[in-house]
Amino acid sequence: MNAQMKPISQRGSQWFDGLTASMDSVNAAVPSLRIADGELAGRACRVLLVKPDVENHFPRATRGEVGLLEGYGLAAAIDEAIKTDADNPHKRALIAIVDVPSQAYGRREEALGIHQALAAAVSAYARARQAGHPVIALLVGKAMSGAFLAHGYQANRIFALADSGVQVHAMGKAAAARVTLRTEEELDKLAADIPPMAYDLESYASLGLLESLLEVESAESPSASDLDKVRTVLAEALNDIQPGDTGLERRLNGTNRGASRLVREQLRAQWEA
Amino acid sequence: MSELNANFHGNYEGGFIDLSARKRIESLLDNGSMRELLTPFDRLTSPWLEKQGIVPQFDDGVVIARGKLDNKAVVVAAIEGGFQGGSLGEVGGAKIAGLLELAIEENRKGNPTAAVLMLETGGVRLQEANLGLAAIAEIQSAIVELRQYQPVIAVVTGPVGCFGGMSITAGLCSYLIITREGRLGLNGPQVIEQEAGVEEYDSRDRGLIWGLTGGTQRFASGLVDAFVDDDVSALSTSVRDCLGQGVPALHRSDDISAPLTRLQQFDTREQIDAQRARQALTEGKTA
Amino acid sequence: METLQFTRPAQAARIQPALVGYVGSGDLEVMVEPLQGSQAEIHIQTSTPGSEIRWRQVIEQIEARIALPAMRMDIHDFAATPGVIRLRIEQAIELASAMEAQA
């Protein structure tokens, strides 16, 4: 398989190491997760990463995919934070470092209900945000499809490194070409007119889903100044997220999301009518 | 507007699967209580399909309505599996998310409002890729919030089944109802075969696929709550039963440690079959 | 995808909005709405290119059987056969007209 030939991304681990250097590592339920607790801008936070694990108990999830164990493992770590902070008015922030090439594709995964494992993670992130935990996603590599839904897409704020290796999409280009009966070149051409289909980050930003794009010296291996810059951005975001700011409404302001706004506007008008 | 609402006098009998999305809703709700919102006459079509030379549909393949079930307020959304494979684009996705968001507001105001989602979908519409995915994230957020107040009930009857990001959505619901003809899974068979190879998943092996992801197996594995015949009245009874049970003490998606332990203990050296999957997913559960 | 438009003479009539069909393989959706005056405006989007003559023929066949009411008709066609197209258009007109009796 093609995917096997590509090198396994280390970006997530690099950024996790850099950003959590002064934090305490927390035991994760499964080896493909890394979790750290610490402080950012004087605020308690928990940083979460799904990372490659060549020895993964499930052989179709060795390359950083979000699979059965990763879904439930994330859910467990987040759920614990929610319960621990239940009576604390200062809920710790959750910071998801996102470098996930895809969900895990396999027979065991489908048979054992990978959709339910990912639902556990989605639920945990959404419950945390709705309970008042600020949730931030930092995209340092791929953020694909179901994997991103489970790890990052429930965040109050989504930041991405301005780098061609950072990609948000519903399906990899090769697979999307097969499914839509087009060539990859045709897809690229279409994407020029259809921003939601594009694979570049500027198009994605035009949808209003990103808070901002962060220029760094090295997306692969962050320098000290890259880490400082990102820490500053995360700290500002934490200060910016107000206690009542628990929804996803601010994502609706993008240039290329007019229909999402129009539908809600007209629906509200008809609702009471 | 005959298809569209008004004076329905409630005589649906027989199969549910063959009904259009609109008629599915009408067949379920208390007689005469259906009020469709954003009807086809509002002409909210996809802004992206026409640009790609693809014929749109006036409701973008999603029908949404307010109505009553046993005289309780509900919102219902149904995806039309026949239009673009039931795929979710920007408009259809916003219709579902917006509907659930308004239901949340009603509950906050003290007006209990539950939700029913009829899911016939392959997931994200690839022609609207990132906006379909974003809409699914918003639908998921709304379900997690709404289900604190009132049940959110998902129905998967087939023929399309429920796949992609929307299978995760189904996993967030308070109750999940399936038929023998319904299928539920994250990844479509062709995509798995492409990504993992034919030995891992043969997309032409219908027995294998139905055996692992069909309604019978999903019910036996405890991944859904109710298994019903493809019959309007059976389905209607099942939805009303779920509604009557109220908000579950623990949502399936928030049952974390037991499933995690089962998966960690599962022997992954051999390939899996339907029997082992059932065993692994129900181990230690009380019947 | 091809966009076509036909304007045909029609009878002033009291009709109500109606919709039949859906945009699935071999099918089409037909939407009818009232229109002042004595014309039927038919707007078509079809996945089948080069089909103008066929559509003209189908519309003429329908006119030979029933009187078109004044209306705006919108069609989204996904490669339906002429037989299915005729059936759906007639269903839509019948439904739009039948409403009068009920009201």
C-alpha cells in the first residue's frame, strides 16, 4: 500500500516535547497517546497528542491514526479532567496537538465499532468545552476526516501552522479522486473555484474555521522562537476565551460560509412563525 | 403542498425503507403535527454542486421538521439517501445543525424538545468536503448539548446505511434504532479495501460486510439499542418507546473504561470474525 | 449539466405549490408553483447534455394530453428516461391542481 511507503510523521511528538517541556507527563491509558499537565499563562492545562506507535495493539493504527484505543484513550483522559475539575470554577484548558493522517482503516476496527470509539472522544471534547474548559486545537500536521473530528474539531479555537504539510480534509486526495471519478489534476483544478474542496490552508482559512495561520521557522522541528511564538498565541487565546464562550458559533463568520449563515437565519425566522 | 405537509390523515402501512425522507418524517409524527422548515420552495440549494456541473436538489437532500410524538414536542431531520448517496454538504448539514441548535434553545427556555435523526448517509459530500466535515462537527456538538435535556434518537433503516463522520454522530445519540437492512460503520468497504488491501477487507464480499456491520450484528454486539422490522408501525413504536425512556443515565458514548479494557484485552493476533466481535463487545455485560 | 428554459402558452388556473420525485439516478424532481398570467415557464437543469430536442418533444406530448396551467415549473433531472419525465411532470401538475378541490 502506498501509505506504508511514506515516512511516519514525527511533527506531533516534536511540538508536544517542545510545548510541554516544563510540564508533568501524565500516564495515558494507551501507548499511542501522550498527555501532559502544566500551566500556560498561569492557567492550568492538559496537552493531548495522538502519536505513532509501531507496536500498536491494533496493527492498522501504527502510524498515528486515530483508532479504537486512541478514541477511548482520549475520552478517558478528557473525562478524567472534566471530573477532577467538576467543582473547580477554573477548569483546566485542553490543548490538542493534531497530527493525525486518518482514522484507522481495518476489519477489526469496523467490527469492534471504531465509530463508537471516536464518538467517545468527540463527546468528551464537546462536554469539556460545554462545561467551560477552554479547548484549543493546534494543527501541526495532517488533520484528516474522522481523525480530526475525534481529536481537535470540537475546539473553541483552531490554530494551524502555515506550512504545506498541514492539511485539513475529508479524504486524502488520491482516495477522493477515486471516489468522485476524477483525476487528482482535475481535483486541483476544481479546488481553485471550490474552496471547501481545496487542500491548501489558505482556502481552508477562507471557510472561517481557523482562528489564524502561524508562520514558523520549522514545522517539522520547532525552534525555540517557534515554541515561544506558539506559546504566546495559545496564551492569548486562553485569555480571549470567556467563561460563556462554550459554543462553535464563531466559526460561522467565514467568507465562504455564507450558506451556513443563511440557512440558520431563515430557519430561525421560520421556527417561531 | 401534498408531498410537503398539510392534511395528512395518517395511513402509512408497510415498509419504511421505501419511503422518501419527507414521508418518513410524516409517517412517524403524530397525525397532522408535522411542520416542515426550510422546504424545497425556499430553494436553499447547494452553492457548490452547480459550480461542478452537478444537478442540485431543492432541499439539498435533507428534510427537517417540527412536530409532535405522543404529543411531546420534537424536531426531526431525515437525510434522503437517494440524492448524492445521502452525502452531507454545507446546506444540508447546516439544516440539521441549525435545527438542533434551536431545539437546545427551546429546552433552555423550559420547553422540552427532543430530536429524531433518520440517517441514510455515506458521510461527508466530497464535492463540499471541508464544509461537510465542519457541519458534522457542529451537528455533533449540538447533539452532545441537546441530549442533556431530552433524548436524541437516531434511526438507521437502510438502504444506504450510516457511514463516515455521521456514524460517529449516530454513536453520540441517546438511542440508536436499526433494522436488518441498516448498516453502521465508520469507513465504507471500498475505502478500507483501497487503504488496507483486499485481504484485510474485500469490498465485494457482501457476506463479510453485512456480517460485521449489518443491523443484526450491531444489535447483537450492543452497539445499538433496538432492532426493528422494516415496518412503519414497528419503527414508530420503537421511537416512541425510546422517547418515553427519557435521557439515559449514561450515554453510550460516555461509557469509556469498560469498552477500553475489552479492547486492550482483545487478542489482535488473528483476524476477527462476527462471532468474536460480538463476544469481545459484550464480555462481562449483563444481559 | 445543462440548463434549459421553455415558455409555453397555458391556462390561468388556481393551483398550489407541489413537488414530486427526487434527484436520484434515473429520476428527477419536479416543482410547480403558481404563476400569474397565461404562461407556463419551465426551467430545467439536467445531467444529460444535448437533450433540448428530447425535452421539447416530451413537453409537446404532455400538452397533447393535458392543458398546462399557468405555472412556474422547475425540474432537476438526473438522467431520467422520457417515460419517467412525462410521468413525474403529469404527477406534479395533477397534484398542484388537485389541491384546489381540497381547499
